[in-house]
Amino acid sequence: MIPLSWYLIVSACLFCIGLYGVMARRNAVAMLMAVELTLNAVNINLIAFWRYNNPGEPIGVAWAIFVLTVAAAEAAVGLALIISIYRQRDSVVAEELDILKY
Amino acid sequence: MDLNTALRELRLLDYLRLLWGDAPWVEPVLDLISIITVSTFCLLIVIFLIWLERKVIARMQDRIGPNRVGGKFGLLQTVADVLKLLTKEAITPVGADWVAYNLAPFLIVMTALLMWAVMPFAPTWIGVDLNIAVFYVLSISSVSVVCLLLAGWGSNNKYALLGAFRAVAQLVSYEVPMVLSLIVPIILARSMSLIGISEAQVLPFALLVPVSAVIFYISALAETGRTPFDLLEAESEIVAGFHVEYGGMKFGMFFLAEFISTLFMSSLFATIYLGGYRFVLGELFNPNYTTGNLAGILIFFIKTFLVYFVFIWIRATFPRIRIDQMLNFNWKFLVPWTLVLVLVVALLDRLVADSGWTVRTLAHLSSNIVIALIALGFARRRAAREKLFEEEFGVAEEIARPMILGSDGHDDHEHDHETHGQPAPAHD
Amino acid sequence: MQILFIIISAITLVSAVLVVSVRNLFHAALYMMLSFLGVAALYALLESGFMAATQLLVYIGAISILVIFAIMMTRRLMQTTESPFNSQWGMSGFVSASLFVLIGAIVLQVYPLDPAVAGGAPPAEELVTNTVNQLGVAFTSADQLVLPFELASVLLLVALVGSIIIARPDVEAEVEDES
């Protein structure tokens, strides 16, 4: 059988890849995609812990579903912001959106 | 169990299981056999479905239809068409995104076939009796939206892209009333498994909650992109929609997927609202009646093809609707009234859960009729108002509003031209 | 089973790496879908069919499509030949890698990697048969999760209205400009 640590390692790896994407990509849409990856990593963790520690209670799945809800809301609002910014500034490169600095 | 009983009761898999014992390779081999049987059946029956559709529509339009290839009834016409498609060269246009362009047709057929895994053809004929079967079907069908987007983007053609945008707008919005209307039978059956829903129908749910059945049927029409919702492949406006750049068998696969999913939607309707493989009349008159496999599969297909016939009938008789009509109808009429329906059914079923089937049926039926009458009353008032507007200004309100307010942003220009340039069909 | 797990997680992780490194954003979105599909398969391996179906419905059916729409609406940027990464890519690579090492070390302290040592098998499969029913009860009973559930629905509604308002072009302002 698969030990719990394997799931945790995969989840940690996915989280770090997503983190790297958020920090290193220039395009805001790409950053948003990386954020979705990190949220997925969190969900793998939740479901794995639920399965290995407390499969009789639905709490782990319930929290995974809340994370999913937040991810959906975040994607909708984030992409709406990006499209709005694109209309205003003609750019979705995060580094060029520095108007608040001045 | 000998071979004769196995044949008579159509339980060949159980027979093979007995014959081969319980070696570890037996179950995967049996699974493989059933998967291959069901998918081959689905792929082959499309040949018959296309012939049926052409013939029935021809009869409805007072034509004869296919009558040359394969005898008097043109039975081999579709076989000839398929052979023609197969012998064509498989091309990928220059400038197309190779991965997306070639992935889309395969993926769309795959999603159409995957849905059959949970369909109970007969009491013991089912791939997997998932306890979330309805949910599974919805999630798989939402993946097929991605395929359209892949095809539209991968073709590198503006008509394909516009068609894909339209298709996604349509499929995503009609998913909402579909999910909501499916919640009603789930509430009534207290189960999401298709077997559970079939077994819960002492009377078919179409009699208990006809409004939910009608809404599901309308959204199934839209989800499969059939008339009057076939504006994702409206020839006169966007050439052929998202698959304009496809030829040969790659185009054939989109066609195939459309027919498979239409048949699946009919069988889903038959299972959820008409009792699936159960013979309701027999059960009403003889309490001890149980459906065997052979009778079950016959009844299942009779119901499925009755529903499918209505699909063809609608195709032959309804005009195509405009894109703004489609979206308005969905978001301003179907979704709110389906929400009302779900609330009413949930509350009412809680109240009458302990009563007998007669009380339950009558309660749900009367509440459904009331909801339908109120909803139609609202729709009628709205239609009258729109007609008044049209008589006064000589143009429909939806078309006039963008003109009054000015263009709504630079991104929507193509869309505006489409709605303006096109003759407005009769408003309902 | 273990081989299946390794294959699935390899697909998931490799496509995740491609998501953050591929230059063509549309291909990145496709790889993201593949990665989501891998995660759904992991849920199925964990005997949570409900979560796998939800993953398909929400992530592939909704979020990926939203992302692709956003890519198409901002597509003039896809033709750029400059690097997809910003100036701090080396630093962020170092930070992510060290974070991974840190988490990995902590995980391995508590849960050993070797299946024989770990007592790796999860609790019996029979315990997880009725998750959907339990979830339904938990989401609607007042002493369990009804408050977070309602809050989540309010959050979704707020996000829906908010994103419509943010993304909608300013129709009235344009009319004023023209007149």
C-alpha cells in the first residue's frame, strides 16, 4: 500500500512548483494558474489526511470543498481584475502595473 | 448456472465468472470485455441513428430521404458516408496548434463514451453503480466543453474561435438549469446512483415533477447543441462553428460525439424521469412483478428511442433562436424558476415524505402545475411587453438596447454585428 | 497500486512544472488541465470519488475555461519573445526548492517513506463508503458545518457579483464620452 508520506511529498512538491510560478512568472494570468496549483496541493493534503486519519468523519472532505469554493471565487475575481486591468493599461505583466508607486 | 440460463437471463458475465473461477486476471478481463462491448455498441448505433434521423426528418418534411444505397430504405447510406469520411486525407491546417487541433476530436469522443459507464441498461447490466452517478455524468459532460474550446482555438480561424465562444457560453450556462433540475429527482429518490433512482420510481418521476422533466429536456437539447439551440454551428452566421477547419474522420468524430451524447441524454432522461428499465404498468397491476434482464433492456431502449424521437421531431419543426434570446431565456427564465422548483419540491417532500405514493404524487404534481402556470404567466406578460415595444419602435428590445446605450466595449464588436445583421425570428 | 501512484504523480508534477515554465500560455493552460486531472486521479486513489468528480467539474470544467478565456482576451501578449520569467526567477527558485526541502524533512521526520516501516496502509476501505451522505448531513446540521457552508455560498455570490462589476466595460461612461 501507499504510505501517507508519499502523498505529502507529492503535495509539497506541487505546492513549491506553484509557489515558484507565482514568484517567477511575469504574466498575471500565469501567476493565477500557479496559485491554482498551490490550492490543489493543499487539497491533496487535506484529502490524504482525511483518508489516513479519520475516514469515518467527512470533515476533511468538507474542508477540501471549502478550499475549492475559495479557489473558484478567487479565480473568478482574479481573472475579472486581470481583464479590467488589461482594458485600462493594455498589459497583464505584473511588473508593469506599478502605478501605485508614484 | 448453465449456458442456457445464462443466455436466457442475459447474464453472460456471471457465466464467464463461474467458468473462469476467481483468478486475479478474471475481473480485469471481464471489465475489458464489457467496456469494449458498450463502446462498440455506442459507436455502431450512431450509424443507425444518423439513418433514422435523416429518414424521420425527411418524412416530416414530405420527402423520402435516403433511398438509393442499400436497398429501398437506404439502410447503407450512412455506412457509405462513413467510408467516404474514412478515406479522406487527415490534414492539420498550417498555422493550427497541432496538439490542441488533434487532441480535441479524440477527447470529445472519449468524454461522450465515458458517460455510459454508469448507465443501467438492465437490472444487472451496468458498468459501475457509482453512488454519485448523476454527479459523475455532469462532471464528465463539463469536460467536453474544454474540447470545443481546444478545437476552436487550435484551428487558428476566427469563425472557429467565435463558434467556440458561443458554444462555451451556451454549454456553461445551460449546465446550471440542468444541474438544478436534476436535483429534484435526486431529492425524490434520496440517491444519486442511477440504479437507486430507477428503483425509487414506483411511478415515473415525469408524472411527479413534469416541470423538472421539461427543464431537463430543454437543457439537454442545449447541452447537445441540437435545434433550436444549434447556434453553435449556425451555418449562415459562422460557417460551421468550432469545427469549420476539420475534415475527414476528424470532423466525423465531432459528429459521432454529438450523436452519442444525444443518445446518452435520451437514455438519461428515460432512466431518471421514465423509470429506466422498469416496466411500470406491469408493476402496478402485479405487485410481485420484477423486470428481468431481457425485458429490462427492451423497455430501456423503447423508452430511450421514444425520447430520442422527440429530439428528432423538435429538430424538424423548430427554428433556430438568436444568441441573446438563448442567454436571456436561460438566465432570466429557466434558472430562477428552477430554483423556485427545487425549493418547493424540497420543502414539500419533507412534509409528505411519510405519506403514501398517491398523496406524494398528487402533492408534487399539483405544486408543479401551479409553478408552471405562474412561470408561464410571467413569461406571457413579458412577451406582451416586448411585442408592444416592437410595435412601437419597429425593432426588438434586445436589438434596440445596445443601439440606445452605444456599443458595449471594443471587445464585443463582432458579436454586435452578428445580432444586428441577422433577421429576427418570431419572438415567443 | 504503488506503480499507479508513481505514474499519476509523475504526470501531475511534470505537467505542473511545464505550467510554470512553458512560454505559450495556452499550452500552459492545457498542462494545467492535465495536472488537475492527475490530482483528480490521486483523489480517486484515496477512495474519494466525490472529490474526484468535484475536481473535474470545478477545476477542469470551470476554472480552466475561465483561465483560457482570460488568455484569449489578453492574447496580444502571447506573441512576445522575451522571457516568461521576471528578474527574480533565480531567487524564487532557490526559495521554493529550500521550502520543499524543509517540508520534506519535516514530513519524513513524522511519516517514514518506506512502506514497510511506516505501517503505510490506510484504514480499511469499508470506513469510507458513505461520504456523500455524511457530507450532506454535516453541511446542513446546525451543530456541524452549516455556518461555513452558508458563508461559502455567500462568498460565491459576492465573487459572482463582484467579478461581473469589475470586468464589465463601463457602458455609461462611454456614452457620456461620445455625446
